[in-house]
Amino acid sequence: MVTVTPMGETRPDPRRWWALGALVASMLVLGFDTTILNVALPTMAEQLGATTSAQQWMADSYVIVFASLMLPAGLLGDRFGRRRMLVTGLVIFLAGSAAGALADDVTQVVAARTVMGVGAALVMPLAMSVLPSLFGPGERTRAVGVVSAASALGLPLGPLIGGWLLNHFWWGSVFLINVPMAAIGVAACVFLLPETSDPASPKVDALSTVLTATGLGALVYAIIEAPDRGWGDPLVLVLFTLAVVLIGTLVVRERRVERPMLDMELLTRRGFLLNALAATLVMFVLSGLMFVLPPYLQAVLGNDAFGTGLRMLPMMGGLMVAARGAQPLVARFGARAVVSAGLVVLAFAALLGSRTSVHDGYGFTALWLSTAGLGFGFSVVPSMDGALGALPADRAGSGSGLLMTQRQVGGAIGIALLGSLLAGAFRDRLDTTGLPAPLGHTAGESVVAAHLVAARTGSARLADSANASYVHGMGLALLVCGIAALVTALLAAALLPDTPTAVSRTEGGDTPAVAPTTVDAGE
């Protein structure tokens, strides 16, 4: 049991590094599930007879529920116990994965993915909210780096594991692999993670929960649909309007209650707000980068799904180095300098990647990809740590939920905006001269579709045009990523609190985020 002295000091739990292993297991399964379905969609579409719209729902149902439920999930952890709700989330995720493996039509797959999104919404913010209760300011940067690395490591592991499974088993195996992983996470959390809670946290407000879920759900859904339908599409405009109305109503309602679910006061804390914005903008850049890279590795360079995942690992190498080196640099130079420098490195990597030509091999990609991993680690780890350190002890769960919701929405915006830019540039550059109109339209949908049409028609010219067009669009998207990272670096250098994260102190004498009173779970 972790105890808190009247001065707010904690005695470190001797099992805290083992407990960190439990959190790593939880985050790893969420990380690779984010991308593992992508490699299975073509096979599932063929065997289930799924249309393009149905495939989008299979992928998007998880993301929408995930993003829209993280805020109330963090509050549930504060009130009823963070370990308890974390384990509950993993069990729900396990059940949804098992249902997905047994599904035999599109509707069942969508339902299973929705259930998995509910479980993931509980796991993500609560895994982060537990860290301040386990680690003091001097160790928290390293712990945040390890958890962030585990989450990011799952992104390339998704195509890697998914490609191997599809080569040896049926498509349901991409769901079934989650079952033992989630079970390991449950066992690790039960036996290694101490229970923490804040019994005085706000009660779960049913109306606020509905407003949060529907408002964020409408926003994320609109962002996801906009690149395909167009930003002026009536459905997209209605969804954006609905999101503004619902979220606006939520903000007005929460400002009138004494203990709100959406804690607007947290956004007035400079340490939390600016670090959260920095982490969100980093996710915008990283999500765009991760979106444009797999099709380049697969369609342009000719790698299979397994090879694509393998070739994305250099980014993890850079991230691991940064996660290990962030803490001493923050202690010496302060969080502001390290976050700003990390963003500059990330900007350099994206700008370097924007210079990729159709004739460049994988070596050049590995260079800027590993550099991007370094930039990502040195920017996101201290900013996440700074945001968590600025949270009061009794709002660790709800604050982490707000932080992770911002990051998820930032990632969705990155994919939507950069995906729209890439798709438009690809269609404009693609040479479909001589093709029948229906085939020309199909080829313009994606570089993969263009290669399929080229193979069917025997047109080497179309394949070459598709490669050149995609590399051009990827270069534009990476150029925008580089500019966004550079602008964020300037803002971070000017506005972030210039104090070492190790001090763990917020502006205006705010109470540092230390371990809240814990429920004795027999540790």
C-alpha cells in the first residue's frame, strides 16, 4: 500500500517497476491492435463480402468509441479504483476480441470492434493516470517514456504480427491474438499493480457522459469521413455542427456544477494545458507520418505486410534511445528545452522524408524514420510527463482522460487532413490516359488500387505513374508535418514552463501530482 505524508511525500512502492511491466503489457496490446486490422481488411472484405463503406465501419467503430469514452473512463477510475477499472477495461477488450474472432458477418465484426473500443477507452487513460501514484518526479519521466514506447512499439508490430498470422491462419486470428495478450495484462495488473482511487471525486453524470460521448463521437466521425466525402458534404457539415452544439452544451453544463466531470479548471493550469497541447500536436505529426508510410513501403517499394512492419522498426529504435535519454536531459536543461529540441528533430525528419524520390531505396527511409523516432521520444515523453505532473492528486484519472482524449483527437485530425492532402495530390498527378472511366476512377482511389488496375490491364506506365504520384503526395504530407512540428517547437520554446520536470511543481503553488490515498488491496 502506498502512503502519503501530510507534506505530500510518498514512499516508493518497491514493486513499482514490476507494476510498470503490467502497464506495458496493457498498452502494447492496444498499440498493435490500432494497426493490425489494416492488413486484414482486404482478406475480410473478400471473405465477408464487405463493401468499402463496411470496411470503414469495421475500422472506424473502434476509433470513434475509443476517443469518445476516454473522459468518463478516467473519472470512473478516480472514483471506483484505477486498477479495478483498468482490469475491467482489459476484460471487456478481451471479450470483444474473442467475439471478433468468432464473427461470420460484417455486423458482428463492427459490434465486436465497438466493444473493444469501450475496453480500450478504459485502459488508455487509466494506465497513464496510475504513473504519478507509483513514481516520484525523479523517476516519472523514465516511466512515461517506457509506457509511451510500448504504445508506439505496437504500431509497427500490428502489420508485422498481422501479416504473419494471415500467412498461416484465417483472418479471425488477428482478433484472437489479443485474447492471450489481454489475459496477461489482466493477470499482471491484478498481482502487481496497487489500487489507487479518490473516493471524493465527482459522481459520474449520466447526461454529461452522453454529451461527451456523442459530441466527441460526432467530431471524430466527421473528421474520419471528411477526406472521402469532402469537407463540404452535407453529412460532414451536420456532424461538425452537432459536435459543436453538443460539446458547447457540455462546457456550459460543466461550468455550472460544483464537481464537474469535464474539469475546465485543468485547462487554466499552464503546466497542464501547454504540455497537453504539445503532446497533441506531436501526435498530429506522428499520426500523419504513420498514415503515409505503410502504403509507400508496400505498394511503391513492393514489401508484403510482414516486411512493412519490419521496416518500420527503426522508428522504435530512435524512440527507445529517446525514452532512455530524456530524463537526464530534462533534469539538466529543463523540459522546455528538451521538448523544443525534440520537435526540431521531428521537423527535420519530416522535412528530410519529404525529399524522398521514387528511386530512393529503403536506406534513406530508415534514416529519416529513425530520426523521427528520436524526435518523437524527446518531445512527447517530457510533455506527457509535464502534463501528468501538473495534475492534482485527486484528479489523476479524469485529467489523464482529458489528456489522452486530446491526443486521440489530434491523431484523428492529422490522419484526416494529411490523408485528404495526400489523396488529392495523388489523384491530380495520376495519369489514367487510355483507361475506361470506371477503371480510371478505381485507380485514383489509392496507390494499391492503381497497382491492381495496372496488373489487370498490363500497364507498366500506370504503375510507374502511381508510384510517382504517391511519392509526390507523401512528400507534400511530410512537408506539412515538418512545418507543423517546427511551428510547435517555436511555440514550446516561447510558452512552455521553463522548469525541470523533476521538480514536479505547477504554477501558482498547485499541488504536485503525488499518489492519492489508496485503497488497501492487500498488497
